[in-house]
Amino acid sequence: MSSQMDKLKAAQEKTLQKLHKAQEEEKQIRKRMAELTRNERTHRLCTRGGYLEKLLIEPELFTDEDVFAFLDYALNTSYVQTRLNSMLESKRKAAAKAEETEAGESAI
């Protein structure tokens, strides 16, 4: 009886070690995903900010508040809001269609 108990305890210990290893692996994967998300955001911000600076005449003369006020004014006109909403709707439809296509392909 003791031999069986020892075997079960050894199996339990081995399983716990595997569980711990899997948990550590998951932690590393989550950390890597967060890092990739952060890197993508940083790249997006730099790209878009760089383009904005390219469009502004002498951007170094403007304060952050100047740029924010300009963007608020420029982006809150009815024409721009209509255009942004149209672009968003188009992007959402394309994303939904891509998801449907992807889901259909993975079902095959």
C-alpha cells in the first residue's frame, strides 16, 4: 500500500511541476504580448506624430496646447466628423468581413 502511495505522491509532484512550468510559460507569453502591444502603440504614435510635424509649418514654435487646440478645432468640424464616421464604418465592415472569412477558413 505504501508503494502505491509513494507512486501517487511522485506523480502528483511531477504534475505540480508541470503545472508550475506551464504557469511560468503563460506568464512569459502574456508579458511578451504586452510588450508587442506597447511596441505597436509606440510605433503608431511616432509615425502619426511625425506626420503631423511634417504637415505643421515650424512645429517647434507650437506648444503642446497649441497643437491640441488646433487639432480640436480641425477635427471637430461637421465635415471632418462625417468623414471620420464614414471611414470608421468602412473599417469596421472590412474588419468584420475579414473575421468572417478567417472563421470560415478555420472551420474547414
